[in-house]
Amino acid sequence: MKFTSKQINRDFRIKVDGTSEDGRKLHTLMGVSGITELIGEEFLEKFINRAYACMEDSCCCKLRRGIKVTLYFR
């Protein structure tokens, strides 16, 4: 990955909404390790790059499988 987990956790709060693969409902804040297990490292890096380019208060990214990831700047 281009960014370390320490840097990502310092710069963002990551909120996840939707349902996981095993049917659990998600509506919680997650750290880098939790979100990496859920969506994978490739998607996380893509979302982080998009959030840094966005430069708004938050950046919302949606996956087709029903998961919505919102990155809030600290």
C-alpha cells in the first residue's frame, strides 16, 4: 500500500454501512485492519486516493455488493 495504516487512521474516520458477506448488518466505525478484511487492500487504496483528491469534509464510496464506505477527514 502507498499509505501506512497509522497515517490513514490519523487522517480519516472510516464508517461502513450495509451488509457483509455473511449477512450481518454493518453501521459502524472501523480501523484500517477491519476495513481491509471487509473490502480488500485494492479497494481501500483506491478509496483513500479518491478521498485525498476530493478534499471535502467526507468522501462516500459505494460497492455493488451493498457496502457504503464513508471517509471523514479529521
